[in-house]
Amino acid sequence: MIDFDLVKHIFINNFIFTNMSFSKIQLLGNIGNDAIISEIKGKFVIKFSVAINTKSVDKYGEQTESVIWWNCSYWRSSKDKCNLAQYIKKGDSIYCEGIPVIGMYLDKEEEVILSLNAFISSVELIGSKKKD
């Protein structure tokens, strides 16, 4: 059963959040997958995910760890400007900045699923995992 009040609340908050002129996100984490280049209407996009590891203490004093995943899209005007994609490799560290967007879709059971997306404006590769 779809909770339409929840969907309405999420949609309204998402619309307000993503249309503020000062929305910006800075991500520092580990790349979740090798970059993929796609062409859409003559423009190119480099897609990759970033995992942000978090630690917190719950109400019982237990330390918990979780991972927050961001789906990143780095738009480029031409294929020549997509050279960076070859260096975006799973497990490497990355710093990027962009605009946050909260996505929403229904899964097979018609449950509302939220996704964290970022339209990236700048990327800095921090380092790669050690190869033995």
C-alpha cells in the first residue's frame, strides 16, 4: 500500500530542497564502482557512486557504523572531456562537489525508495587503494 501523504511530503520537500539557489554538497568517500560514460542527447555523463562511511553511538551507547551511498553524475560537453573516467576506479578515494538531489521511485512491492544523487561540478581524486 502506498502512503500518498508520505509521497506528497517527500515530493514537496525534494522540490524545495533541490530548487534552493545555495544547495551544495561536498562528498569525501570511496568510489563504489568504476565510472561509466553515457551519451544523452549529444552530451556525455560520467556516472559513479560514492560511499560515505559514518559512525555513531545509539541510545544504548553502542557504536554503529553505516554507509551512505550517493549516485553521482558528472556532465561533460564532449567525449574528449571524459578522460577523467578512466581514473575513477572502485575502492579509490574521491572528493567531489555538486548539487544534491533526492530521487524517489517505487520498487517491485510498490514501496517508496529514496535515492541520494549528486550532479557533480568538480572532482578531485584523492588516492587509490594499494595493489599487492
